[in-house]
Amino acid sequence: MNSTKKELHEIKAWANTRQTSLEIAEAIFELANYDNVLADKIWEEGSDEVLPLAFAKTDADKLFWGEQTIERKNV
């Protein structure tokens, strides 16, 4: 991820507010080209591109998208 420390801090805060894994938040913001409005839309509506990108950022077997737990084996 080619973001500044400020962007990373904002993405972490965004993820915490939404109880979403940082990797998912990073993937959403990458797909939204760091546009907050578009990121919110992707978070609310979903996108088939988010989860593969998010799991590529981690070795974790589970990530959280709000109240949903997403397992790597289901992606």
C-alpha cells in the first residue's frame, strides 16, 4: 500500500469505527482510490474485489467486515 502515515492512521480509524479488519479497510480504500465517499459505498454495498485483495495482505484465516466474519477458505 503506497499511502502516507496520515492516510494509514485515517484508514485504521475508519476500520475501528466500523469494526472491520484493517486489511479489508486497506483493500476498500485502494479500490476506491482513497476516496472516502466511494470507500463508504463499497463498505456498505460490498465488492467482489475486496476480499481477495484483503486476504492477499495477511496470513490470517479470518477477517471481519462489520459484524460478519469472513473465512479465507470461503473466498
